[in-house]
Amino acid sequence: MTAATDFDAVMAHPAAQVSPTTEDAIVSRRSVRGFLPDPVPLPLVRHILEVSARAPSGTNMQPWEGHVMTGAKLKQLCDAVRDAHFNSPAGHEKEYKYYPDAFFEPFLGRRRKVGLDLYKLAGVAKGDTARMREQSGRNYLFFDAPVGMMFTIDNRLEIGSWLDYGMFLQNIMTIARQYGLHTCPQAAWPTYHTVIKDVLGIAGDQTVVCGIALGYEDTALVENTLRTEREPVDGFMTFHTD
């Protein structure tokens, strides 16, 4: 399947929020933290991944690998990781560093703001560690999305391939918007990479990069009203012109 018309039923779903242009798809993409249980057709998931794989990569290495989960396997993974998260979190950590050891400005301020804004919407009071852990634990339900995807990379590859990987993942999230779907890219999953590898049979030479939740947004969920800010262009670019 190669055209939007092949998936008219998906786009006609009452909860679909179709982006008519690429620009709208990019701007309307958000990290949705609550999904409806309504299924997404597997042929559409395959199509999104097929198109996304047109992302550029150095010497066409295409460093991405992954797993798509629905139904019983999705529940099995969520149950296993949530058990580790809530009952035996000690000893679990990512295979790679996502964040610096010590945050600094302007990144510290941006990080704090989005965290505070999200927890305020979710009704999590500052210092309520139990509720914070429960909220973070929703990551390991893929926020109730009907489709969960887990992505890995060969651990012998270098930073260039990780840059390529980001373009592939961005494609997935952008194309999903064309069909009225939403996503949530999740860097929380790699913390429990040993559990994930065991459930999905992932080889030891693979590093868990992230998960992505895919489905229709649950607009009744207050967390989904969060809108994050972006730095203006002049705040991050210097123009050298005649």
C-alpha cells in the first residue's frame, strides 16, 4: 500500500487528526501521553515504517532495527517492565547516556519547565515521589497505545549512525500525523533493556534505543493538553549574510 486513499477508514476514524501538509504534520506532532484502545491496522504500520526507511543514512547503512507489538506480546512486555520498574528497579540502567551527569543552562531550565508543566496537569504535587513514579510508569504501558514499537541499533556502530537513526524516527512520527495518528517517542524504555531483550529475544549485540507508542490520541486525558515551547530561530542560529 502506497497511498493515503488505501487507509481511508483510518483517516475517517472519529478520533483521527489528519495533517494535510508536511509542515502541519511537523508542527502538530506532540508526545501524546494517552491513547485510545482502538486498533491501528498492521498494513498501515508497515506502510509508515516502509516510507520512514527512506530516511538518509551515511553510505546507506540503514542502522535501524526494531519490533512492532500489539495484543499479547505488547501486554507481556509491559507487564514485565512494569514489574521491574515498581518492584525491582535497582540495577537497571541504560546502555548509553542520554543526558549529561549534571544539567546546566539553558537546558536545565527547559527540562524543569516541561516536567513541572506536565506534573501540574497530571495533578502530581512537587515532592510526591510515589505519584511521580506512577506517572513515569505509564511509559511502560506505551500510554495505553494499541501499538508499541521498540528500536535497537548494533552496538558496534558509532555516533553518525545514531544521527541517521534520529531522522528515521522523526519520519515515523511525521508520517503518522498524515494518517491522523499520534505518537510518543520514549527514552524511558532503555533503562530496562535486559528485560526488553529477554521478552523480545533481542541479541546481545543490540542496544535498545527507544520505544514509540502509536495510536489515536485520547483527547479526554488532561496530560494531552500539554503544549511545549520552542526557542525562536534567533535564539539558536547565527546568520552570516551579505
